[in-house]
Amino acid sequence: MTESAVPAMAIGIASSADGRKRLAQLLGGAETFVVVSTVDQARQFLDVVAPPPAEQEPRGLRIDSDRRVLCWLDREVALTPLEHDFLRCLVGAPGRVWTYQRLHLEVWGNEHVGRGSDIHSTVRRVRAKLARIGAGATIHAIRGVGIRFAL
């Protein structure tokens, strides 16, 4: 990695509190970073954010962008323009953790995240719509990191 390149996400491992503090200072330029005490903690984190195997991608779930409708098997539910754009990001990369900043840029068109209430409100509405049509999918909030779609 060149000196000017900043990783999108970094994981640091340090057993002591001082070591974790130093790592946090070193990794502060990354878009997202996680500092843990052990390799096992890092593995647990990676298990949470790792994309699912290809066979777990959403079968039967699709977004009809022309009609702005979420379809699950033979059921449909209408989406607002914001919900549509939000779901397009998530469903297009199942298992990927979208940082709050990246989602805000892709969906809202700016980098202002604020307290994140707009994202959380959208998640709440989309979860309700997924449940309404009985879709076997969910949206996970990864605390302090972002949002992930899973089937």
C-alpha cells in the first residue's frame, strides 16, 4: 500500500490497552477500523461481516426498478424512491457491510451522516416491508460499522 492510500477497513490486534490505544491512533485514517485484543476476536468479527457463500444469495428476492417494487416469490410491496435506492445497494451485494458513510453517499448523495437517524428510519421501514411480504431476508446493523443485508 502506498503512503497516500487509505484502506477502507482495517483490523488491529493488540493484547494491552496501551497497544490498542496506539493502534487506534495509527488506524485513525481508515474509513473504518476495529481494534481487538485477540486473534479469536478478530475471527469472530470477520465471521459477522464476511459475505455469505454464493448459494445463500437471495433467491426469489428482486427489485423491480421500473415499478419501484420489492418482489419476494409471488408477493410484492411498493417502495419509496429512498427505500428503493437503499435496497438496491444492499441486495446488490448481499453479505457486504456497508458503512454508514458509504450508504449515505450512495443513497442520499452526500457524506453527511449526522446521528444516522435517517439511515435507521429507512432500515426500520424496509424491515417492515420485508416482513410484510414474508421475505426470508433481514438487515443487520453492525454496531459502529454499518449495515448488512442477509438472507
